[in-house]
Amino acid sequence: MKRWIAFWNIMLKDMRSYYLKPPNISWGLIFPAAWTGMFFIKTGTGLESIPELLPGVIAVSILFGTTSMLAVTVTFEKKNRSFERLLLAPLPLELLMLAKTSGAILFGAANAFVPIILAVFLTDLSGVAWMIVIPAVIMIAIASTFLGLSIAVSVSEVFEAQTFSNFFRFPMIFLCGLFFPISSLPMFLRPLSYLLPLTYGADILHGAVHGKNIMPLALDFTVITAFCILLFSISLRNIHRRWII
Amino acid sequence: MRAGAPDFLIEVNQLTKTFNGVPAVDQISFRVGPGELFGFLGPNGAGKTTTINMLTGLARPDSGTIRIAGLECVTNPKAAQHLIGVIPDESNLYPELSGFDNLCFCASLYGMKKGQRRARARELLDTFGLKEAANRKFAGYSKGMKRKLTIAAGIIHHPRILFLDEPTSGIDVASARRIRQLIAELNDAGTTIFLTTHYLEEAERLCKRIAFIVKGRIVRTDTIADLLQPILEKKAMLISVSNASGDLCDRLSSAFPRFEFQAVSSGHIRVESADAIHIGPLVRFIESQGAEVTEARRLQPSLEDVFVRVTGIEPDVMKKEKEKAGGDL
């Protein structure tokens, strides 16, 4: 019970201090809208192409929403030493880091619903398998958050975390089949796509929204879960190795 | 003491930590009993903070053992964290939260329920004279207020053992005095305190027992009374002179063989003796050598004298560190 009081309050503090601030809320609204608009202009298509674009926009919104904030909630707190206060709490490191990342996961998942809500007003989404979309959104939010965490704990400065995040984020937009099928990528880049967790999350979303997944959904869920475990383990190892020296 | 309770709340044995091959803490051993206020003294870079970090689970020792309240803490650094409170050398609360919210948040980390943590936060804000600033953001607090709130956060969960790292470093005289008073009150109430400082006067006023640490090694551990005993038996005086020749101390030693003379800094001579020191003959001798006595005063033996004897570090070095830290006593 005591541990869950700590867990809940760490999450609540992060939500109040970081995620629910007006600039972040507006970022969560503007960013997906900008991406959607950009792809409409680029492709020159009409509202009928929304179902094909929606999985990519959802995935990008989650990816940027989660990874952007971890540089602040983790790297910045480490830099100004307030993270030490958490490390001194009688809380297992695993639970502490889950508490620290749960805010980002919720924020990422909430970001996903911005393009979904916009799309509901613009097109017919009656064919969408929502029971698959929701777990997919959660899994993408978890994987993206843990990717951001693994970056945040392997650097010392906030700007390093942000730069390093971009090193992963921007290629993932093009490599993970969000807006272009992986089959349209040059052959030598395709293996790289399958090494990125977002590929599997986006594939689930494509399957759920317009039925065009390239891998079995069970495989997608299994692989993205494995990525979550791997990235979280790497993060914990890095905290032990680099922060508790 | 309770049946089965450990005799010592902190037991450290052969603790070692190196950074890039350089020993920061080198095979130190000590014990702190229940209710004790133990001072850990040394200049900056002596290994005080590294020791606290290892004791509290923020750093991993290379070798040695740590037992807190009988719990083994090297292999399981989390084992005793519910029993300890830590006040670091720099305030590490959340700048964007108010004083009240900071305390409530820190209390929640120890699993305190909402009602409990709010009541405790109010009580501590009152104790530390921060009631008026309770709803102001921590970022806007003065240095002294930040220090007080950091101490309040460290004791919010009523820890049995409190680690204080340089608690009065860099704050104003009034705040430092109040903090020392609060530390004494906490200790009187039964909290075991491990205090690191490079303010010798502070350690002398507060601590019952002290360890001197220099370059990662403990050079002496003893009670204040036992540390002061050898120098209490001696009389000491500081004579300020002008126009003195370089060999004045040697000539004084020849003229007064029962006294020990030491040039402590430019124009100051320290005189020590087991017998009473009569100033008249000394002044007359110094003036006969062409120098002039501008001041002579009796010195009260202090921990600083012991520290100099034990460590070989001059008081000037410690004073410079005080100035560097921006502190006053």
C-alpha cells in the first residue's frame, strides 16, 4: 500500500508539473494536426485517404508526445539533483521508474486520441476495430516511453537527450511504415525497419484501421511487448551503472 | 535499548571507493551508536559526501561492509532507506512546487497518507519558521529558507537516522544558528545523526564524537572531550608582532626553552607551554630584538587546534574553504 501511495504521487506530481502545462497540451494538439495537414498537402488526396494516414499520425503523435517529455522528467531532474530524492525513497527502482514513466505513457496515449477525434468528424470510421486500436495505442505509448527513457538515462544533459531522441525519432517516421509501406523502402533499409518497435505498433494500427497489416497481429503484439521489456531493462541497467556509481 | 536491537545503528567496515583509480574513500571503519550525534570532519574533497552517498545507497562501494540498524546495505542499498533521512549538501527539492507541496510530496515517497502528510508538512513549516512561505514556490525561497525546507523534507517521515551533509554551508549566520539549534533538538529527541562538515566550530558545538577524514582516510576517531584533553593541559597565546626578523621564533626558543614557539602566519607567533605564560618577559625580549608587539591574547584550546595537530592541515586552508563555500558561522 505504501509503495502505491508513492507510485501514485510521483505520477501525479509529474502530470501536474510537466504534462498538464498549457504548452504541452497545445503541443499535443498542434503536432498531430500539423502532421495530418502536411500529408494531405503532400499527397494531394482528399478526406477518403484519412483511414490510410490515421495510423501513421497516431503513431507519430504518441512517439513525439512521450519521448519529448522524458528529457525533462528524467534527465533534467537528474541534472538538478531532485532525482536523488526519488532514489533515496524506499521504493524498488523498477517501481520508481514505472511511476516516473507512467505520466508519459498516459500523455502519449492521450495524444493519440487527438487525431482520432479529428478523424471522427471528417470521415467514416465505423470499420475500425477499436478493441485493437486501444491496446495498440497503449503498447506504442509504452514502447515509445521506454525508448525515450533509455535515451534519457544514457546522457547527462537535457539537450543531449533531445538531440539523441531526434536521432531515433525522425528516421522512425520513414522507416517504420507509418506513411509509406516498408515494401517501398530500398531493400538495404528494410531490415532496419524490423529492428524498430514502432514498425510493429504501426502495423497493428494499419490492421485495425483499414485492414492492411503485413504481419500477424499476435506477432506484432509479441514483438512490441518484447521491445518494451528490453528497453526498460536497458534503462534500469543504465541507471544502476551510470547513476548509482 | 530494545531486546535484539543492534548496539550500533551505523556500522562501517573497511569501506573503499575509487573513482578512475583514485581512492575517494580508503578503507574507512567506524560505528555510530543509537542517539549519537557523530561528526565527520574534513576539508573539501576529503571523501565526506562520497561516504554519505555510499551509506544512503546513492553510490556503490568497491569493497567493505555497511550495516544500518543491523541491515546489510552493500548488497541491498534499499534495505534501510525507510529508516534514514538524508539532507544533501545542496537543496534538491522541486523548484516548481510550493514549500507545502514539496513536503507533502516527500512524505508521500515514504507512503504517508494524505491527512498525515498534510498535518506533518504544516507542523514542520511551523517549526522551521516557514509558515508564511508555505504556498510560495521553492524556486523563490532564499538560500537559508531553501536549506531549512530541505532539512524539513529530510525528517518528514520521522527517520531514526539522519544524514546531514554540510547543513550550514553557504547560508547566513542567523539561519545557520537556527539550523544548528534544530539539529541539537532532533538529537535530543533521540534521532541518531551523522553530520559531515568542514566547520570545526560547528562540529565542536554539536557533536559528541568525531572522525577526522583526510584524503579518504580516517586519521582519528574520538569523543570531543578526549580530543581536547591533551591541548587543555597546555596554555596557549597568540602574539602579533611587527618589524620581526625571520629568525625571531628561533631566538625566542633559545631564550625561553620551556615554551614552544610557532610562526602561524605573517606577524603572528603562537606560544604554547604546560606552565603559565607571563607576557611581560616575552614582550621585553621581542622589543629588545627590534620588533614591536602589537597584540597578545590568550587562546582557548579548540577542536581546530586538534584538527591541525592530527591532520597537519592549517586552519587557513579550512577558512579558505569556508569563504569559498560562502558560509558564515
